[in-house]
Amino acid sequence: MRNRFMALWLCSLVAVCFSAGCGGELNPQSRKMLMGCYASYNRGDDSEAVRSCDEFLRDHSQGDRAAEAVLIRGLARYRQGDESSAKKDTQKVLTSTNHPALQANAMFILAEVALSRDDDELAESLYRDCLDIAPRDSDSAKQSHYRLGVLLQRLGQFLPADIQFEHLRLRFPSSELSDRAEGLVGAKAWTLQVGMFETPVGADGRITALAKLGIIARRQAILYKKKLAYAVWVGRENRFALAEVTLEKIKHLFPEAIITVDRVMEK
């Protein structure tokens, strides 16, 4: 299970229908109930969110508002770790409403479930489907561009990944994810960083120590916090999974080692 892929998007959910013109007006009491579902989810009380959604759905079993509650329940269940129930809820959303915002959010969570189960092909397809139907300025579109870019990059598809990151930066220039994407654009490979030093001498000392262990390393000048630094890199892999194998071999010697992108063209 790839829990490291858990989207930040799951941590907060806005009322997609109240701001996007979903059909089916609610009376004040029902509206308060549905907003209570959002409130429970957004404060991290997933058990209460599920209970509140179940209560709302007892009186509202059809239409966009019902689909909205089912989506919230599915998201809460996913965050609880109940992927099977979450998948059923999100699939129900896709068959019970034609509202693009709700369908896109459901598509996104299905992509997350697929990704957590290491089904990269299905996840890629679902992220693309989400982008096809998501409102242009929606959070699901923003997240799907980023997540699809990260997935493609980890699979070694660096140019297609850059295209997703550039779409994200153009459409959501002031977002946190846009800033993250800027740090990922231009990758050519994956490498292990086993140290960063202020001077070339410090980096060369680490390279010498690695050589005594039979590990070939290289020095790379990089910008870090707007200052010149010297990183020590080990290995160069096309796929993230292969870099993980190398990390497993050396992390007991260098617990500070991390996997990072290599933007240097191979000679």
C-alpha cells in the first residue's frame, strides 16, 4: 500500500455543490444537516462524518444532494482506511449524478484507491478521466494534474510528467502544488542524495568515505535555499522503484539519504 501518496486534498473538502449549482434545493434543516457532514469531515471526525451522511441519506436518497453526501461519506471512509467501502461510495456517485464537480471528485478518489493498491495503469487512466470532466478551476483538476505528474515521473515518463506540471503552474500559479511542481519540472532521472555540503571539499570527503565502502558517488552543484550547495549523489535510475531498491541497501549506513530528481542530462 502506497500511503505516501495520500493526497493533501483529502484533508479538507469544500462544499462543491453549494458553490457549483447542484440541483435539488434543500429546506433549511436539511441544508444544515449536509453542511454538518462537511464540517465533521473537515475537522477530521470521520466517524461522525459517516454517521451524519447516513442520517442525511435516510431522508434524501436521490439526486445531486444525495450524491454529495455519498461522496463525503466515501472520502471519510477512505481516510479511515476502509478502501472497499470508499470505492463503493464513489462508484455510486458516478452512476447517480451527472454533475461534473461531483463526478470529478469521485473519479479522483477512485484514482487514489487504485494508486494505493499499486495499480498505476488504472490510476493514470482515472486521473486523466477526472481532468476530462473536472471544472477548469476546480481543486480536483489541480490535484489531478499534480498527482498524474508525480505518477508519470515515478514511472520514468519525465516529459509527459513535465506537461502535467506545466498545466498546473499555468492554471493554478499561486497554489502550493504549483510551487511543488516547480521543484519537479525538468527531471531526467532519480538519484539518491546522501549528503549536502557548503563546500566542494566537504562533498569530496563524503565521496571518499563512500568509495571505501565500494559505493560510487558523484558531486553535483545545486541551488539550495537560493544558495550554492554541493550534493553527493549515488546511482541514477529511470524509475522511482529502482531508486528505492538502492536506498534500502544503504539507508542503514546513511539514514539521512533521500531519493531526489536528477535534472542533469546524461553524458
